[in-house]
Amino acid sequence: MLPRRSFLEVEIGDTDISKAVSDVILDFTYTDRASGESDSIDLNLTDRDAKFIGDWYPENGLGFKAKIKVENWNQGGDSGELDTGKFRIDSCGLSGPPDKFSIKAVSIPVTSSLKREEKTNTWEEATLQEIAKSIADKAGVQLMYEVKSDIKFDRVEQLQQTDMSFLMDLCTRYGVSLKVTDGKMVLFEESVYEEKDPIDTFDKSEIGSRIIDYSFAQDTNGTVKKVELFYKDPKSGIVAQGEFTPPNPPATGQKLVLNERPGDLRGDNFRKGVDNSSGSAGGTFDTGIRPFNDILVDFNKPRTDVTDNANRICRARCREKNKNEWTCALKIVGNVKMVGGVTISLTNWGKYSGKYMVDVASHKTGGRYLTTINAHRVLGY
């Protein structure tokens, strides 16, 4: 049988340095996250000839690309690769003795204000897609919007927040995941990714072969069995209600009650200038005088045109609370297919068996190629 082999291809700027550094690489780690934080790369090299602290010194902001390649990995003659995508060098360092030079790179362009500059902004009559597109354009990245339906807002304020922090908070509130990678900003629904077929199965019998070590946990602390939202807008009097009950809720979960503005109250007649008054008492929007019975309706009746966002918030908060009830961590023989957002199947692990979604996949080379997976059991909603 042909020997199993893994190797690394590295490009800094427009220069392929794979051969030049092949014998001085100590280790390389690529961490791919499904959402939230940026993907990252760490490369450590020996610098016995003082090249990297001299002529080869990579300036911050330079492009960085890397591929992990494998040959004869699962069987003789097969091959594969993991292309980590486009990165920007974020920091470099030197330690020793002996001299060890380190390079760190992130998937968000450090030349943009996406993560660094705090701003104040107001968005009116906008959708989540429009807000994300504006931020992506200013950051010089391409937007990929993979959300089933758009989310509408009558008014959203960004108060002394970076664009990344503001957009992340907005996405999290409405159950949308955000990832910036390979020159793209991707907005997607994690629940949709959970529906995809597993790309691999890990059976308990593979301990000692493909599976090096493992850990599983169930934690019901903070889980919920139902989420309800009730909000009465102090300006218009519009009442918005929403609720969500998950299928097969945790037995020990509590009911969560929210009092949050659902984000879209554009059905408000007071601000729209629409007079829907009736009855002989008269009155118009312009005069601010309306029949008493209509005022009671406006202030006490839940509006059906604002419940979509309210229900979405309830579902998102339910997923947030219950997502980490069942989790696992696996260290396996290097697997180039493992990235954040894919699903895997775990069999013969008793109560811990099931379908899981990978939240973080970390690939490390340096003597041996290993992959570490952190995952949660899919929720089904």
C-alpha cells in the first residue's frame, strides 16, 4: 500500500513559498467556524537563517492562502484537499530561543472598518438584506444572502458599534447566522444547514482508528420549552405578540417571556398618515382627534402585520437557548471535508447518537494531520 501523506501549500502575497518553507514549518492550524467569529490561520516556523525577520518579513495586510493536501489517505491512490480560502495577515511574532516566527491571519480584511471603527447610524424603512449589502459594499466584500425570507425594519439604530458587531447583533436577534470568509459575507439560516444530509458517519467502533478521542455532554441548564413575546409600542400603541414552542421540548426547560420591539411596526397608522377612523365622532389623522372606540382598537389589538418578526424572534431565542443541550467534541484523523456548517452522523453512542452540525472544525498539521470537531445535535426547527 502506498504511504499516507499530507502536505501544505502556502502563498503569501502573490508568491508561492511552499517549497521554500517546507522544511521549516513547525505546525499549521486552520480553524473554520460555522458563524460568529472569523476563520483564522496560525503558522509557526523555525527561523534559524533569520529570513522571516529580515527580507522575508510579511507585512500586515498581505494576502495569505493555504491548502491542506492529502494523498493515499483513506485508501491507496485517493487524494483530496482543503482550500482554506483568502486571508489577510493580521500579526507576526518572534519567540525563542531558538527563533520561532509566527504568522496569524484572519478571514476579515484588516484594511476595512468592518471590525475596527465604531459608528453611529440610523436605518429606516430597510430590510436585513439591504443593511448587510450596504455594510458589505463599504467593506469591499461580496454579500451572499441565503435567508429564505427577508426581514423588514421600520427603524434600526447603530449606536457606537462597529459594523461587524452591529450586524452580528441584528442577525443573532432574528435567527440568522453571519460568516465572513474568502472575500464574502454570508448570511444564512443555521436551521436550513441542519437539514442537509450528513457528509460522514462516525461509529463508536472506529475508536483507535479514525477516532482518536471524544467527549459528549448534555446540559439542560437554561433550556426553554416555550418562548412568548409581548410588546406594546409606546408611540403608536401597536401591540405585537409572538410565540414559539419547539417540537420535543427539553423536559426541564422553562418558559421564556420577552418584552422586545419586533423591529417592524410600519403598519402604524399614526406615523403613516392614514385615517381609518369611523363613526360620527369624526376626527382625522391631521387633527389628532379620533373616535374613542378606534383608539382602543389601535392600543389593545395585536396586529397581524407585525407578528412575523415577533415569531421569528421567539424561534431564534429558543434555538439560542436549546442549541447546546447536546454537544460533542471529536478528535479524528485529518479530514479535509470537515468545515463549519456541515452535518455528520454519530452511531452506536447510545443516547448521544444522532445527527450533529459542526460548529467549529480545526485542522492542524505538523508531524501528523489531525482534525478537531465541535458540534451540536441538530434541533429540527
